[in-house]
Amino acid sequence: MSAELYDVIIIGGGPAGLATAYLCHKYGLSYLVLESGKAPFQGIANTYPQGKLVYASKPKDAPEPFLVDELRPPDKPVTVESYLQYVQHFVQHENLHIRTEVAFENIQDERDFLSITTDKGRFKARKVVLAFGSSIPRELSVYGDAKMVAKNVDDPTKYVGVKTLVIGGGNTAADVVIAILKSKRECNDTQPVYWAHKSEKFDVNKETAQRLGEEILLGGNIRLLPGATPRIGEVDDEGVDRLVIRINEFKQADGIDLYHALSFPMQNVIACIGSQGPVPIFDKLGVQTISCTAGVCRVAKEGDRLVLLSAEFESTRKGVYVVGGAISPSYMKISEGSIQEEKHPNLIYTAINDAYHVVEAIRNKLGK
Ligand SMILES: Cc1cc2nc3c(=O)[nH]c(=O)nc-3n(C[C@H](O)[C@H](O)[C@H](O)COP(=O)(O)OP(=O)(O)OC[C@H]3O[C@@H](n4cnc5c(N)ncnc54)[C@H](O)[C@@H]3O)c2cc1C
């Protein structure tokens, strides 16, 4: 465990997380941002199409201006690439403390602090701000543990020299396959990339299919596994974590099924099986959510689960705050003894202003 006890640990380095970090920095609170991607604003870098303009949108009925002007997108929209470049300079200039490629996992209560578990070890903090946005990569669910399976690829050259398995049938999986095939081709590596999908049909757009086709024509060694199902995460005799994927199944008259399966070291597996909202993480953390019932919610649909937060964005877990896209498009606000749905548009404006209010609340609580 890291020895330092931070005032605030911030999970996610998007607009909400960086605004929180900047304000902590400004007011002398010790803090650290843990970002799972390669760089701050990875969420935006991953989801905005190339050349997209970034708007300083503000809900019509919002009374406040942007409360952290330093991260506000310019009034005259700029491309996402320029905005990302600006943010990178800002982070460097302010020397904000960010650890990248650290994926948050859980929070435990200790006597005087919160212990934050990540894939790179534990961190200690008095308060935790969850700013992980709305789009969380879906976990592979198999019997046993599949935690070591990657959900994206930062460096495709890592897979040169090994047989690699990519799981998922959409454009994201196809892009990962293309990137790894290209790296292997450039290094004259003949080890194949296996591409598995649970359904019989892969579903990629024309442009992606074209790029994949080109890579195959240039010598890409790909093995398609349609109708394949990841089944088990297990540790082999040599202590290697492996993923077993069933590639076909034959029902027999005597009731005994015959099937073929492949077993890959988990470190050679990437699962791009879409994203999900943050509710499974709230459940894991024991952060309370409430299901919307008919007539109660105006923004959310019946059955949607909304996170329960105080007026200062503190969750039902003491010392754990939630900000930004992670609580959009609405949440249940506890205020003056009543609970009601509160609109919370998923905008940079909302993310930044949440951060402002949360840091004010934390400063009050910590007396700083
Ligand atoms: C295509 C598109 C266009 C948009 N255009 C605009 C626009 O023009 N103007 C506007 O105001 N809004 C726009 N939005 C919305 C805006 O981008 C979001 O409201 C904003 O990014 C939310 O900020 P956030 O910090 O809460 O989350 P995010 O920006 O999603 O940041 C969350 C960060 O947390 C990291 N993270 C996730 N899980 C973990 C984990 N387990 N451990 C550690 N880190 C983790 C992610 O990598 C990410 O960097 C757009 C959204 C999309 C998808």
C-alpha cells in the first residue's frame, strides 16, 4: 500500500476528475488522480469522433457560469484534438498529480481512512471522488476469475510473438484486431490473432471492414471463431491464469455433449464486449441506488436505477462522492428530508461544476 495518506483520491481523469484535482491543488488539499487510460481525458479521446467540435454547452435553466474556467471549452468551438492538446498543456503547466494506467477496483473502510484498491496496488485517502464517467467497459463474465483479461489495447506491440485472442463482434473489437495484426506484420510475426464472437455474425461497419480486409490482404494472420463462448477462468499447473473458450459443441443422442475449446493465457486476451453504465460498480461499492417507479421519475425510465446522493454529491457511503457523467442523466437527491429525482445532463459544464461543489464540501469537512 502506498504510504501517503491523501486528502482526496480521484477516480478518473476526465473533465470532472481534472477539475476536482485542479481545485484540490489550488486550495492546498493533497490529492491524486487515478486514470485507467494512457492519458488524462482518455474517456473523451476514446469516444469523440476525429475532428469533432467541442461545445461549451450549458443547460438553458442552469443559473451558474462555468465554475472552473481553466477547463471550459472555448466559446468558439474547437476540435477535440485541440481541446485535448490544451488540457495536456494545462495538466503539465499546473503539474497536476495523475497516475495513468491505474484501474480502480474497490474501496474498503479502514479506521481513519478509506483504502482504495486498484490493479496497481492500494492507496489511502480521507475522501474519494468517483469521476469515472458513464461508459464503463463491460467485464467478461465466466465461471472463475477473468480479471486479468484486458479491455482495450494501449500498445499492440505487446502481443507480438504470441497467439492472441480478441473477444467481441463489433467495431471496437475489429479495431483492436487490426492494430495487433498490423504490429505483428511490421515485426514479421506469423503468430495468429484469433477473433471470437458469441454470435455467428460479426457486426462491423463498412469502413472498418475495409481496413480489416486490407490488413488481411497485406498478410494478416487471422483465425475467426464465430459462435465461440468464453467459459472458464482458471489457473493451470504452472500458475498461469488462463481463459477457456468453447468454440463449438455437439449434442449427442446419449446425452453426453462433445465440444472443442481453446485455452489462452489471460494476458494474451482482450475482451471488447461493449460498455455499461456505472450501476454495477455502485453495487460492488455498496453505494445505494433507487429504482424508478411509474410516475416518480421524469428523466429516467421506470426500472432505471439512480444513485442516491446528498445535495453535496456525497453517496450513501461516507466520504465517497460521485461527480460528472457517472451520475447522468439524473440522480436521486436527498435534500431537507426528501428524496427526489434531479436532472443532471451529461455535459462538460455539469462535470466541472459538480467538481467545484464537491471540493467546497470536502474543504468544509476537512477544515481546509
Ligand atoms: C461523442 C460525444 C460528444 C460530446 N460532445 C460534448 C460537447 O461538445 N460538449 C459537452 O459539454 N459535452 C459533450 N459530451 C459529453 C461530455 O464529454 C461528458 O459530459 C464529459 O466527458 C463527462 O466528464 P466525466 O469526467 O464525468 O467523464 P469522462 O470524460 O468519461 O471521464 C472519465 C475518465 O475516467 C476514466 N475511468 C473510467 N473507469 C475507470 C477506472 N475504473 N479507473 C480509473 N479511471 C477510470 C476514463 O478513462 C476517463 O478518462 C460529449 C460526449 C460524447 C460521447
